[in-house]
Amino acid sequence: MARYRDAVCRLCRREGGKLFLKGDRCYKPSCSIEKRGTNPPGQHGAARRKMIQGYGEQLREKQKVKRIYFILEKQFRNYFEKARRQKGVTGENLLFMLERRLDNVVYRSGFSTSRRQARQLVNHGHISVNGRKVNIPSFQVKAGDVVAVKDKTTKNAHVDAAWSTAVGRGRPSWLNAFGKELSVTVSSLPKREDIDANINEQLIVELYSK
């Protein structure tokens, strides 16, 4: 399966802001955005920054959202096509499906400090949904689902550290945690206000509608 293997901090600098791809490091002074600013990566990054508009603006927004959720072009385009066939606003439907991915729910719940780490937890069978193991990162959760870390994994140092700092990173209102238990309930489906306000999904719709 294709996957991105290069330095993820370059992606944040390319998109001109933090995408929170590096876990706890993104909240520390060692973050590359804090150290090097928002100029594009590379020796001549500062010289290459220029005002973009039209197609370039739409493309950058699509790339940013792909990189936030850490998925590749083909899968992202498939999500868009599904969103277009659904009732409602296409751009919002797209974001709702991305938010309901199991790897994103694991990250947003606080079981991990990044979506990449969350995907690894899912792939390796550490996550259950309604008591059954699910190892498919793209699995779509539903309202009422209970997402939990398997018993043997609750003692994992990385998971425990992520859970203990989850409140500081923020947990969306549609996910309810059970005290100290490493489990959450999907109390409702995500709403637009629960998703990053810096995302302009309409630009993605315009790009794919050309």
C-alpha cells in the first residue's frame, strides 16, 4: 500500500501552518513552524513564497486537508464522489466522512497524539468498536458506537501518555470519554463547528467540479 515516508514537518511548512502531524512535538518550541517559520521547505523556500489565487488556492486547500487526515489522492477523491452523491452540502459531507474515520476518532478521542500514531494502533489491532476488534483505519463510526483501547494496550506507555494529556489538546463535543477508562462514546455525528475552522471546503468542491 502506498504511504508517505518523508519528513512530515515539511508538509506543515509547505501548507504554511501547523497540521499537527508530529504529535506532542507540534505543541513544543521544537516544532519546525516555531523554529523556521511558515516559509516553504528547501534552501530557497522564502524566495518561492508568493500570493496564490484561483486554481492554486483551490489546490493548496485540497492538499492541506489530505495531509491533515493523512490520506492519498485516490482515496480522497473517492470520499469526494461519495459526498457529492449524498444529500446536503458536498463540502461538509466530505469533512464529516473524514472525521468519522476510525483512525481520526482514535486521535480525536485522545488515545494517540497524532493521526499517524492512531492509524498504527488501529492497524495493529489495539482498538475495538462496540467490543469487537476493528483494524481498518477507514472504518466509519456511527452515533452510539463505543470506541475503546483493548485491555492489553491500556498499559502501553504511549497510549497512557496521550490519554493523560488529551484534555489539553481538546476533545470534540461529539465524543464522550468515560472518566479514566480508555474508551469513548460517539454521542452524535460531527457538526461543521466541530471541525477546524481554517478549512475552506468550498475551495475543494470548486477544484473537483472543474
